[in-house]
Amino acid sequence: GRLVIATHNPGKLAEMRELLAPYGIEAVSAAELNLDEPEETGTTFAANARIKATAAANATGLPAFADDSGLCVDALEGQPGIYSARWAGPSKDFMAAMTQIERLLQERDATEPAQRKAHFVSALCVAWPDGHVEEVEERVDGQMVWPPRGTAGFGYDPAFLPDGHGRTFGEMTSIEKHGLPPHGMGLSHRAKAFVKLAEICLAR
Ligand code: ITT
């Protein structure tokens, strides 16, 4: 069937298309459909994912799939969190946003790995035009590294080292970042959430 991927973020879209590919689902993005971006007025990842998915389902009459995600740094009381995209500003300058995080960590003398703990969160929502929704949320734990390493991925990937790995998300191929076979069974917040959501949707 047809599915709308309710995102305007090209990095996310690429990952979602890779995750959906094995299911043979034909997906078109909100950006490709020129859908308006709803205001993300929620106070949680889950609320914002639901806002984006239901807006796209209502606008198109098709089931819609949305991700709301972000980076939460322990020493910064979980910032930037739901404001992760907004910290990069209108020019989407993630180098500036990563530099800002590092500046705040330095101010707190966070030099040891244990003081630099962080996690990514992904809340995924599928909304059907009849109003039904399914939602999941997952995370991946790791630490902030400086300077950023690698040019793969998007957003904060080069400054995030997932626990148990020697390379940042910016140094991994998307397949490794997902942690899909043959490399494992779910590493990134988005891939883990996707696997959970796919199980729910297939059982429906
Ligand atoms: P849409 O709302 O159109 O999907 P967005 O970029 O505005 O796009 P969010 O509001 O969910 O999406 O913001 C999440 C931000 O968190 C995103 O822009 C990235 O900077 C960051 N982020 C989320 N997942 C990430 C990942 O896997 N790797 C690196 N950064 C990530």
C-alpha cells in the first residue's frame, strides 16, 4: 500500500526509506507532496510525532508515518531534547549546535566519559485516516565526543559515540547505524523503534 513519510528532513527520510525497503512499502514524503509542516507544539517526542503523523494523514487520506527525535545530554539536564532541530537554527547549522553543546560541557568540566553521557530518542507514530494511531519510543545510549568524527549520517551523528562501539554514528554506514543484519539487531534509536512499530503494525 501507499504510505506518507511525514518528514522534511532528508537524513531521516533516507533512513526511513531504508528501514521500510524490506517491507516493499511504497512511500512518499511530506516534502515531496509539498505538505505544510505542522507546528511542533508538543512537550514530548511522542506528542510531536503524533502531531506530524496525524496532520499528514488528514491532509492526504493516506496512512502516515512520523519520527520525532532528538539528542538528550545528561549533564545538560536532557538538552537539547525536543529542541534538537531548533538548536541548529534556520540555517540547520549542526556544527554550531554541536559546538554549543561542547561549550556547555566544558563549562561544567565534563571531561570524563561518564560525565558526557547522552542518548538519542526516536518516537515513531503511524496515523491512519480513520484516526487510529500506533506509537513507540526507543533510545540509544552513548557519549558525546569532541571533536566530531566522520561525515556520514546527519545532525549530531559525528559527535555521538554509541556505547560498545569505537566509531561515532558519523563514522558508520547507515546499515551499521541501524544495526540491522548482518551487523546486529537494532542499534540506533530509530531502527529499534522501527522494528517495534513494524511488529505492532504487522500483527494488526
Ligand atoms: P521533521 O520534523 O520534518 O521530521 P526535523 O529535523 O525537524 O524534521 P525533529 O523535529 O524530530 O525533526 O528534530 C530532530 C533533530 O534531532 C534532527 O534535526 C537531528 O538534528 C537530531 N537527530 C535526530 N535523530 C538523529 C540521528 O539519528 N542522528 C543525528 N541527529 C539526529
